[in-house]
Amino acid sequence: MFDIIRKTDYWAALDDPQVFSRLEGFTLKALDGLKHIQDAWSLHQLLPLRNLRIIEIGGGASRVLPALDASNERWNLDEFLGDGNGVTAPVELEGCKLLRKKLGDFPPELPDAYFDLAFSISVIEHIPAEALPGFFADHARIMKPGGMAYHAIDIYVGDEGRPELEERIDLYFSSIRDHGFVFVSPPALARPASFRCEMASNSDWGMWRWNKNVPALQDIRRISQSVSIAAIIQKGS
């Protein structure tokens, strides 16, 4: 799978009582828009999992990892450098192992072929283009054959496609495929990528808040919608 999270995907996740409960029901957290959408989608995929080795890449003060069943061995991988307006102080999560390293640096603390599942939320879009091949090479290294990965990747889409966005999406495809991963279903993202009303998107309130944190992106936010690519990939056996 490689496609935009749709409203129907988001709503189906919210209709799951376990997901809805973990998101604290009817709270103002939903005003954050895209993160609420991504959390709901991720929880919907991951809450049923049991007895697996799971790593969240760039988890920071993770909202999803602590919610997963305690039968899973849970790792939080983050340097806590504040990238993408992330947290800068290490966060200890109950029942989770914290490792202050970066995927792509091939840290020996992450064993080869160890994890059954990896996931990330709003991480991959922050990785520089030149670092993406190394990121996915290290990603493949730590995964068991047949291991799964679920990634929610932010993008900005407008009325028409943008060449720089198309180049970035192409780089995602090549980095994934060149390092031994396959898509669990054929990629369905329409190209060139542009906004459609069926897509689950960030609220204008959420975009305004983001402008306060990262004002350099105000111009692109003014003419775009903030949506999320859902990428579900598997390491070849």
C-alpha cells in the first residue's frame, strides 16, 4: 500500500472502540488534525498485534507505542534533537525500551534481522533526500525476513501537482524497492499528486498552529492541504 489516508479510513479507525478510547474520545486533540488522523490510522493497524518485536522510528513522546499490548517487545528509537518541532528531552515510556540513536547510522545496538514490525508517524518527510537510501538500508537490516512496516508520511498537496513533490515521491519508491522491501498491495497514489476532497486532511486551525512552529512553510500551507501517505511495506524473505 502506498496511498493517501482517506476520510473513510480515518472514520473507520474512529469507529473502532479501542482506537477511540485510546485517543481519549471527544477531546480537543482532534483539532491537531493530521496527527490525530495518523494516530488513529496507526492504532487501527497495530492495536491487535501480540507477542512481536516492535520499533517506532522517531517516536519521541510517542502516543501510539505505549498503547500497544504489553506482550510486545516495544522499542522507541529517537535522538531527541527536536527535528520537525519534535521533543528535545528524552522521554521514558513505561514498558518501552529507549534508544537514542538514528536509523541510517547503523547503530550496533539495533540487531540485524530482529524486528517483526516497525512504524513511524511524521518522520520520513524530514529525512534529507541524500539520507533516504541509507535510512531504508538500515531499516531493511534490522527487520526480520517478512517483517512489516507501517509509515505515515506528511505531504502538502494543492490543486495541481508540484515537480518537487513528484521527485520526492519517486525517491520514496526507489529507496523502498532498492532495499529489499515490497508493497503489500500495489501503490494507488494518483500522480501527479493533488488534493481531492476524499482525503483526510489537517484542519486550518492545525495549519495555523504549525505556522507558529515552522513559519518558513507558511506559503506552501496557504495554497495546499496537509495530508498523509500511508505506506505499508514488507521485507522480502
